Amino acid sequence: MIKRIPSTELKVGMYIHDLAADWSVHPFMRSAFPVKSEQEIETILQCGIHEVYIDSERGLDVADAPTKEEVDRALQAEMLAVVEQEPAPRIRISTSEEMGRARAIKSQAANLVRNVMQDARLGKAVSLEAVEPVVAGITESILRNSGALIGLMHIKNKDDYTFLHSVSVCTFLVAFCRSVGLDAETTRQAGLGGLLHDTGKALVPDEVLNKPGRLTDAEFDIIRKHPRDGYELLLKTPGIGEIPLDITLHHHERVDGSGYPNKLAGDQITTLAKMAAIVDVYDAITADRVYHKGMPPTDALRKLFEWSKHHFDPTLVKAFMRCVGIYPVGTLVLLESGRLGLVTEHNEESLLQPKVKVIFDVKKGYLPPVEIDLAKPMGKGGADKIVSHESPGKWKIDTQRFL
């Protein structure tokens, strides 16, 4: 049985099922392993991991600990309550109309980040003249229809992760800023910070950055240098603003003081750096990497909500959930009718009743794609309901074909 316990209750002989933290805060190769030494427990505590999930069938038990199912049910109920009455961001054009431009913007932005990283390795300053038009393109796409580009951000090639991650953080951060009502100039500066936040990774050797095994302490220290390295690289850029510098230096800080590089806590971290931390982790845990399988967006949001007790600002995590929705565009969902569909657009009246492209029947297989609006009643193209989100891999569905 899988149970959640405080990390302070860990003992040698327990089996950790999940470290309940994003990969960037710990050096372990996997999030599941038997606890073999007190040193491992000390490392977990030093990393700021406050809770873990244990498997009582594979190691020592804690009798009164809540089960994973109980924790998930409670978290899901709280999440639904957060977004239940929230309207979706207004869209100017449909997702299908914006999708072509969004694909081109994603490709252009990824190529730009690749060039920025190459220049950084050579010690060259970042050219704001090259970066600013890309951020403007991302912002304009978000303003027309945020779902198109956000949906594409969940589709990544593992080999291009470093570049696409920066594009994703920029995209999510621009959408986040817009959803909480920040002004255009602040949003533009935040977008620059999102696109450039990982510039310091250009100085991390590839064999460390993409290592498939457990990092040594020395390798983990190298990884943790990238915020400061990126900050120092960006200081060479004429005209760079305080917001991109702040986001680059502080996107790995955590509100409980367990982050890096400065172990800032609470109000010592700016709001935009806190927002950047949220979207950085959200994108990281939804992406496939050489050392872990990405989780569905809805599960990632639940993890962020759970971790907001310690690592993130709970108010901002709730605001981010309202920004992308419990079922972000591109999420595969199971409907009461037994059909599977992709979320294509959020309804302005309710984030829990999106528009869905039905593509599959769990008993019959693929269906001719048809758009339905879950906010509409029977006879008006609706009268179905989301039961759960699903993993595309489980059904062997390539969601990119249908976006």
C-alpha cells in the first residue's frame, strides 16, 4: 500500500515509492528506491523534501499514515473547488485557427534558444534584438488564443528538451502574467526572463545535464550553479532589465528557504520569481526526460498544489491552475460515454466544461474526430462529462495528430 509520511519519519528499511519533489531538488537517479542508510535520509531532509510516499508492501510501514488514494482524492476535490466557478481566459480566435501560427512560433523560439545557448558557450552576450521579437510573437499568440501554444508546449522531443523547456517557461509565464492582470511591459519583461532563465545551462557539460544515472554530489553542485551562471551571462547583455535577471537568478528558490542559489524564503523572493518557479517545475515534470517519464498535466497540477504547502506560494499555484485549467488544452480525457477526447478549448463560463475533440471509443477504437462542447446540453452538441484524465501512452494515442 502506498502511503504519505513526513520525511522526518523515514527509517532505514522503508521503501520510498515517490520522493514527492521535482527532480531538480535532489540528486537521486530515481524517485523510488529502498532506504539503505541514514545518509540517504539526511540527504532527503537537506534537499527540503518534507513528505514522501512509501510502499508498505516493500518496506517498513507507518500504520496511521494516509494512503495515496486518500491524499489524491482530497487534493482533487480542493483543486476542483479552486477552479469550479472561474471563467476561462477570453479567446479572440479558435484553437484550430491559431494552431498553424503557434507551431511556427514554437519552432522559431526553439531555434533562437539553441543559438543563445551556443553563443553563451562561446562567451558572447545575448542579443535582445533577436530575443524580443520572439517574445512578442509568443505574447501575441497567447493574446489571440492561449490554448494553442500551451497545448503544443506539452509536446517535446527529449533531445530538444533544454531548448523547448525555455520556450515553454516563456509561454506559460506570459499566459500566467496575463491571467493575473499584470501590465504589458511587466509581462514582456517576464517573457524575456522565461525564455532566458536557463541560459546558464549552456555552461553545464552535456554528460552532466543529460546523465541518465544518479548524479554525484559534485555533478549536482554543477547543475545548481546554472542560475548564477545565467545571471552573470545576462549581465553582459546591454539593456537587460531587472526582471529577466531576477527570474534567471531566482527561479529555483523556494518559499520555505530550501531552494538555491541564495536560500531565499517567503517575501525575500519576488512575485515574478515565484511565478517562474511554478511554471518551471510544471513544465519539467510534464516532460519526458532521459531519466523519467513525464506525467499528465492534471497530475502535475495536483503535485504543484500538494507541494505548495512548502515549496511554492499557494495563492500563486491556485492562480496558475485557473490560468491553464485543471484539464489544459491537449489533455486526453475520458468521458462518461466511454469516449476519449482531447481538450481543445476552455469555455469562458467554466474551466470544468471545455470543448473536446472526441477521437476514440474505449470499446470500439478510433472514431472520426468530432468536436463537442461539454457546456452545452443534449441535442446542442454536449450532454457528456469528464470522468478522468488519461495517459495517451496507455491508449497508444499520438495526440499531436489531432491538435
